Amino acid sequence: MGSLNYKVVIVGSGFSGQCAAINLIKNGINDFIILERRNFTGGTWCQNSYPGAAVDVQSPLYSLSFEPYPWSRMFAEQKELETYTNMVIDKYGLREKVTLNADVKDITWSEDDKKWHIETKNGSSFHAQFVINCSGPLSTPVVPNFKGKETFKGESFHTNNWNHDFDLTGKRVAIIGSGASASQVIPTIAPDVGDLHVFQRTPHWVLPRPDRIFSRFERKLLAVKPIYKLLRYIIYWSLETRMIGFKYSPWLMKNIPQREALHHLKKQVKDIDKRKALTPDYTIGCKRIILSNDLLKTYNRENTHLYLKDNGIKEINENGILTTQGKQVDLDLIVYATGYDATDGVIPYPVIGRNNKSLSETWSEFPRAYLGTSLPGFPNLFLSCGPNSGIGHTSAIFIIESQMNYIIDAIKQCEFKGYQTCEVKEETEETYTTKLHEEMKKTIWYRGGCNSWYKSKNGKVIAMYPGFSFSFYKITKKLNPDHHVFQ
């Protein structure tokens, strides 16, 4: 079977892929295809259906700027986000642009025809002038290699692949992990299971979740574009001020949100020893902040048992988990809430660029990219949610839309001026990355006293952008021709 040729190949059909496709359509570029590795479209919010799954940014802001929606509540739950995702896909006719079960095996740049050659694991292949990677930073689940995990005779799965056919009622369940996914699963399933064993490596700061259900009248107002935009504006700027604490004022973090988190903990957990175990030893914001009204009080339940680092997992055996202090915990189900390869594995497939140089070789020290979006030596390749484009204080979709401004401008420059390739200059990327990591040293993620998934293996913070999101929007609004080479 021969290769299929397209102007643009988009990898991934989540919000990034949808945003890329819609922007292409709006700019008159219809010669594209979306490759989706799963057997359904939609990405994160169609895949992550674990109990309690919900967004932790206000829904009116955690949505595409050009697609208002009458949300039922301030922080949408997974089902509503899935509905919104499918509404966007259908409205713009994207389903017919998606090839399912097309898990990318590798992509290789060909200097001969100035195109990317894309091979998939199902044997199909594609040629494209441009590739936009939208695979998502939270799409490749990680399960630590615990000794004996393959011998466990009960049920086990990652939160990313929840088995809804397994009946939790009355079962003995272990949750390994205490981060964002775990914090939603734990309070949701605790009332139904027999015993819930939570294995926590590091506690997280928890703040109350300022959620509310919108009335029917309020939902009608949300469908009115000017009102929707006004609400987004208010939410955006209220969140944007948080960057002052994340970067410029550790005192502010310790004296406002951290005090609130301590008060929330004291109010919800009565046992002093449990409170101590649930109190982090780092500045709030260094790790992802958990928003929950129910998580902490779940630890008051008689059927919920907390295991700390000093009594963690020694090994997994056929009956359950043996702790480092020698306690055998018999189980029916082990849930791995152990996160994703979101830093060193930001692109889940091999990439071979100009002069046969691999992306893994380029990133051997740490992942890096100009504006988190493009790299020298990899012409016409663009990354959505690439290195240092994550955001800790506002909506990731705002950053995605900002990146798309730059990406679409690059493609249009080639289209209108007859160029085959667009490539960021090496010195431009070097200057940008050096300055970025100097700025990162001022942030709570660098100096807050924790280790987190925000960091790469060498200790550099590579998941987050060290500045205000409006400054990122400004520098990505248009491509600077002086910073690129067109051929």
C-alpha cells in the first residue's frame, strides 16, 4: 500500500488537535488528516473516565475561545467535557478528517522531497509537508516497575484505562499515588468499597474547590457570546494574578494560599497524626495544587487507610501488597494513579530530523523547543504543549490557542510566499531556552523545595512556562521572520 500525501498531518485528536484542525480550516487549508492512536476521537477527556474525573480550571475558561458552551457547573465533570469535545468535532466536520487506530511508529524528515514520512504501527504510511504533534503531555501513562506486580492475581489498571466492568462494591482496593487523578478517585469510590488503601509517596497541598452548579437561567446566559466572553475575561484575570506568587513572591504563597490550605486541612481532618502525614514540607505551588472539598475528609473514614513513604510498597505479590514494614495488604484491585511521562517523553514516538539526527539525541540533556513549539534541525515540525509550555495558574487551552497562532502563521508564510520549509534558527532557540531557564530559577517550581513531574531527569523544570500567559500569547501571536530560515 502506497503512502498518502497531505499538506499537514496532525497527530492526536484531543483539544490541541481539534484547535489545529479548526485553525487550518479557517485559513483555507483543508488538505490535512488527523491521526488518532485510539479507536475513538477526543483525547484526554474521552479517555480519562475514572470515577470523579473533572477539570480543575473553571469550565468557561477551559474551553475554546471561539466555542462558548452552556456549562452545567463551574468545574465541568468528565462526561460534560466529553460531550463538549464531541460537539466541537461534529460542528467542524473533523470526524471525517480522523484516521483511527493510527498509532504513529516514527516520523522521518526527507531532504529529497522536503517532507515528513510518517509510519504507523498498523502499517499505513503518510507523507506531509508539515506535522503538528498534538499527542498531549498527559497521554502516556506510567506504571512504576514494582517488584512482583505481574504476579498479582486480582484486577489492576492505570486511572487512564479505568475498567468500568469491574464492580468496586465491597472490594479491597489500593490506590497507588496521591496526585491529581488519585485525589478525584479516592473520595468518589471510598463510600462504595470495602477497604481503601492509599499509598502516598508525597502529600499535596489541597485547597477548597470553589465549584457551583449553574442555574437554568445562568446556562442560557452562558450561551450568549458577549456574556461568555465577559465571564472568561473575569476568570482569566483573576487566575493570572496567581503568577505573582508563583514567580515573584514566595511570601505571598506561604501567607495566603498555604495558610488557607492548612486551615482546610485542620478543618477536614480531626486526627493530629493524619494531619501531620498530609502536610507537605514544600512551598505550596511547587507541585500541582489539588482542588477538592472531599479528599481530606475521606481520610476520616474507618475504611480508608493511609500508607506513607516510610511504610510504602516493598513488593506486589499474588494476593496484594507487602509494605516495607512487613505488613501484608490483601487486595482485589490495584489502581495505579501514578501519572504520565509528561516531561522526557513529551513526544511518544521516534523523530528523525535533518541530517538523520534524532529528537532523542537533540533532547539527550533535556527537552527544549523555541516557544515550546519548534526546533532547529526539524523543519516544518510543530509541537503543541511542547517543552516549557505548561501553565500552572490558568487554562492550558489558552496556551494551546496561542501556539496555534504561531504555527498557522508559519504555514501561511510558506503557502503565500512559495517556501517549502520553515525552521527556527539554532541561535534563536538557544537564546530563548537560556533566558527561559534563567527566568525559571525565580519560580516556585524551581525553588519551592520539591521534586515533581514538572522536572526532567536532570532536574530542569521543563513542563512549565515561567511567566504570565499573556506574555506567552504576545510572543506567539505572529512568527518573527528574523528568527527563522525559509527555503
